[in-house]
Amino acid sequence: MGKNGVRLKDIAAKANVSVGTVDRVLHNRGRVAEDVRQKVLRMMQELDYEPNLLARTLGANRSYRLAVLHPDHTLDPYWEAPWLGIEKAARELKAYGVSVLSFPYALTQVASFRQQAQAATEAQPDGILVAPLFYRESLAFFTAWQQAQIPYVLFNTHIAEAQALSYVGQDSYQSGVLAGKLLQLGQPAPATFLIAHIGEDIANAVHVAEKERGFRDYFAQLATDPAQGTYTLRRLDLPDPTDPAFARQLTTLLDETPQQLQGIFVSTSKAYEIAPYLQAYHRESLRLVGYDLLEKNLHFLHENVIDFLINQNPKKQGYRGLYALADQLVFKKEVASIKNLPLDIITKENVHYYLDK
Amino acid sequence: MGKNGVRLKDIAAKANVSVGTVDRVLHNRGRVAEDVRQKVLRMMQELDYEPNLLARTLGANRSYRLAVLHPDHTLDPYWEAPWLGIEKAARELKAYGVSVLSFPYALTQVASFRQQAQAATEAQPDGILVAPLFYRESLAFFTAWQQAQIPYVLFNTHIAEAQALSYVGQDSYQSGVLAGKLLQLGQPAPATFLIAHIGEDIANAVHVAEKERGFRDYFAQLATDPAQGTYTLRRLDLPDPTDPAFARQLTTLLDETPQQLQGIFVSTSKAYEIAPYLQAYHRESLRLVGYDLLEKNLHFLHENVIDFLINQNPKKQGYRGLYALADQLVFKKEVASIKNLPLDIITKENVHYYLDK
DNA sequence: TTATTTTGCGTGTGCGCACACATTTTTTCT
DNA sequence: AGAAAAAATGTGTGCGCACACGCAAAATAA
């Protein structure tokens, strides 16, 4: 017996058959007498056989092509991180015969998504990892992939009815709840809080809408406690920051805003677009909560303009997403249908330990 | 060329030598002419050769015995988690020929530590993973292991002068800083905060002392801002909770305490020992910050008695600790001398996503 | 019965690499 | 110069497994 575990050979010897036979029962290839089959199975149990994954992969000599359908990371800084995670996973999985095809799309353009999704489909990969930012347009492709029997994993944006193999990412709703808590903590009522969306088409962006729902529910929950005073919530839909309307709307807010405005929750990773205005208006004490450890956000975190960031673990999303496919295809493991990554609370004091990784 | 990457064979062909020669340069086994060596190296570069780890491990057919010297997890709930992480890593690494020997010691008894450390040393393992709770007693063993050329990795407790291959765990100092921030947030001066140690021999417990230092430094830093009022810090050394003196000291504190006592920071995972007293005295509004997601802590977190927990990621400490040894021995990777795990801030709203994993 | 198919099982090769050993070439010594 | 030693290089086997193939015995058909 090998230094380090039971081998097919050991089972074969113990059952008085050849390794070929053991292999056949192991893989249900048939062509083995029932009584022998039972005996082999018994021996495998007795010896507590576990296949050597290294040898298996090496011997099988199979390869898997995985397609990744993701926003182009050269167009938006947030999307670098998931891609880094995907690349890391790809490196590790290379030895297992996994290769990755990238299909980047422009994250604001539906047509680009549709086109790249089409290309990914036509590449006939063994599995697909996708960030389905566009709700409506995604559904058709899900159907196509089901038809083609291609397993697909979602990340970043959860679409419950997608029938995907798995979803990897945050619970957007609960992250909204948490944002509410972080704004409210230590700020007694009465007070006003704002939720700001930047350049989002809320109707077609599931996970941003979910954040808002969680945010509102946190305060709704608080309101059930009669001892609490009343909090007021406002919402502001801002256009793309390059649009002159962006500055106009924001300065209007800060000019006319009631003194009670105690905090702003930015529903995306773009808190850094708002922070400069707070500095300009000397409203740094106003609590600002946003998402993700982008360079620019970190800057304002250290300047005490941004108070909290919720880390969406984008790198891990990519990493785990690809692994979910590999677990299914290569390692034949059970894959959980939802892998919720933690809602990391980031402050100036602990941010250091979340960088790089 | 193989479906999926360059093989030794490919390099050999391109350099007009045999695989044996390539192998020799790859492993610096010597016995190869300098010009040939250079040529082979060049070819490896050109083809961007990366050894197939699976084949390497399989072919080498080596095995590694790793010893783990850790507090007995049947004696203290905290220490279950690191052990789970170690077991998980052990399962994954089994295929790579790694086996794990466990040397549990009683976490309050120096003699037990000494004895098990001795046993671990005598087992002559290929590597050692150790939680060096006892500062003085550990040092002697570090020397012994260096002499025996056995690489060792520290977790949980960082001993800078240990000359260890790596440390995996938190930055205790910074976790104290963070605890300070979490207590102070939204609680204006004047106010009093307490740091409570439970059943610890501070003089011989490095990482608890570091937590206190960080905690105090946070407020020292605040004091440099003249706009801030004054915060008062107190310290309480409590005996083991089974000791009647524990209840006595705690009730005395709550009886006689000035109204300004606004928060308590428990320096270990035993916040749940203090929480019941706060409930009994109806002082739940007093902010309580502790460590780790133990059952009992979670209970009081949900009851709003504990406000924040700092997650020490104990499971990951074990997991990464073992992997640090494997990275060194099996995978021949560079191992960072410090692997600081993040300081997760846990509240009722995000705790769910940190459980299990 | 003999010829043919089916079923049950064993054998052999290759995956990419490590490592021991055999063989060839070069250097050194007498 | 030839012999011996040393250096440089090639060859072969095994790691545990998957998978194709081949061969025997049993079942079926002619």
C-alpha cells in the first residue's frame, strides 16, 4: 500500500480482481458481474478508498474551456478586481487542464453585452461565468445555455430565476441593511439620510435596487421601536459624473439641504465622486458610506471624508466564481447554489488588511 | 506539445538535449555543461515553462509529516475553529503526500505545553505549526527546531524574535486600535472606557498585551486633537470566571462605576462571560466589544448586549498556517514571513456571512 | 454441434515528472 | 599514447489513474 493512501491496486488485490475491473465499478462503466461489483464496492468501503485527484487529473488528460463574460476592466476600475481573481483561479487551475476564454463587454452598453454573450455561446465552452448586469438581456442567454447543457455561474448580480449552477457574490439586500446601520450608528433621530445612485438604470439593475430595499427596511425596522425618533430618507438619482447635471444636482443638494442631513449612502463603488463635494462644502462630518476599496475611495477614507466602505470582495467573487465551475466539472464536487461572500465593514483602522490579498 | 502547457519534453526537444538534462538544470542538480545549461534556461524562458504540479508531486512520490502544536480544542471553544481549519487544509493536502500529527496541549498549563512540544520535536516532523501561547517556554523550542532544521510556522500569537518561517494571524496591536474606534464611535467625550482581561497572565501572553497597547494608543491619538474632549481609560484584570472573585469584582465595578462608563472592551473571546452581568444590571446600552464568533457571543450579539465582535478568523488561521508549511515544503513557493489576516468587524447585520464558510 | 455474439475481465500505454542508473564524452594521470 | 577517473548526457522505471484494447468464458444463434 502506498505511503499515503489506498490505491486502486490495493482494492484490486483485496478483491481478487484486476485494476481494470475496479476502475469499471468506480466509474459505473458496466461490464462487470453484479457479485464482483458488490465485492469491490465492499472493499472500497473497508479500505476507505479515496481517489488520488492528482493522478486522476493527470491520467484523464482532459481539458476544459471556460468562458468568462464580464465588464471590460479597462473601462471601469471596479472591474479590475474580479478579473484579477479570475486570473488567479485560472493560474491555479491550469494544471487541471482548465483554460479560460475572456469575453469582456462595455458595462454601460447593452448591445456590447449581447454581442459578447453571443460570442461566448458560439465558442461552445464547457462552462460559463457571467456577471449579468443587464437583467432582461441575460434571460435569453440563460435559456440558450440550458438548452446547450452548458453549466453557468453568476457573480456580482444575483438573478434568482436564472437557474444557474451557482451564484457567487454578496447579498445585496443585506448590504443595504448594513449600510443603514452604519449611517445611523451613534446618530440619534431626528436626522435625514440620503441614498444616492450614480449613473444607474435602476429598473434594469437588480442588485442596486436590492441595496435600496435593504437600506429602507433597516429604518423601517427601527421605526417599530417607539423609543426611537423619526428618520427621514431621501433618494437622489445622479447621472454619470461626466454629465454637467451631476455637479449641478449635487451642489443644489448641499446648498438647500436641511441641517438634518446626517449621512449619504452611495449605492455603488463611486463614493469618491461625491466626496470632493463634501470637502468643498466643509461637510466632512456628514457621514459617507459607500462600496469597495478602490484607490480613490481609499484616499477619501484616509482623509476621513468617507467613514465606512462595504467591501464587495470583488476579487474573491471572480476567484470563487471560476472555482465553482471547476468544482462542478473537474472535481465533481457538490456546488452550493448560493455562495454569499461576507459583507466586510471597512474603516481607516482595518482597511490595510483587506488590500492586496 | 501537450494540450495544455509546455512539458519538459518540449524544452528538451527545442534545446536538443534529453529530458534528463533539462531536469538537471531545473533542479540545479549540477553535472551539466554551462553552455548547455544556459541554452536550456533560455528555452524554458522562451516557452514560458511552468512545471505541472500534479505530475511533479505524483512523480516525486514524497511524503511530508507536519506536526501541529495547539491548545486542546476540547477544553476551550475558541480552539475548535483553528483545528477545523487545519483539518480542512489537511484534507486538501493529503493528495500531495502531507500527513498531520496533532499535539494538543492544555492551554492554561505550561507543563502540558512543554511536554507536547517535546513530543512534537521528537517525532521529527518535516515542519511544525504552533500556537505559542507561552512566550518564555516557546523560545527554547524555537532554538531546538532551528538546530534540527525543521521549519516552523506560528499562528494566533506573534513572536517577532521567533525566527519562524512565517506568522499567520492578526495584528493584535491594530485590533486593539480598532476596538478603541468601535467603542468610541458616536460616543462623545467625556466618557470612560474599560479594558477587561479575563484569566490571562498578561506578562507571559504577548498578544493580549499588544491589544491593550493598541487600544490605549487609539485614545492617545485622539487626545492630540484639541477639539476632542477627554476620555478616561480603566483596566480590569479578572480571574477565571469559575473563580468567585470574578463575579465579585464585576458586580463591584457595575455598582460603584461612574455614569461615564460607556463601554467595555474584552481582550479575549470571552465577552460572553461579561454580557450576562450587563443584562442583570440593565446596562445593555453600555457598549460591549469583544472577539470571535463563538456560539455564546453570537447569542449576546443578537440580543444587542454585545455591539461589535472582531473576528480573529481562527479557522483561516489554522488553514493558512498549515498551507504556509505546505507552500514551503511541497510547492516550493516563497512564503511571506507575515500573513496578517483581516480584522473583520462583525455586527448583527453582517454576522451571518462570516459563519461556517 | 459449431459459429457468432455478448459479457466479463485482464493487460498495456500514456499523462508529466523525479530519480536512479547506464552510457558516452571529456579530462587527467602515468 | 593508453588507461583510469571524472564529467556530461541519455535511458528507463514508477507514481496512481483513465481508457482503449484484447482475450477468455458464457450465452445465444445457426
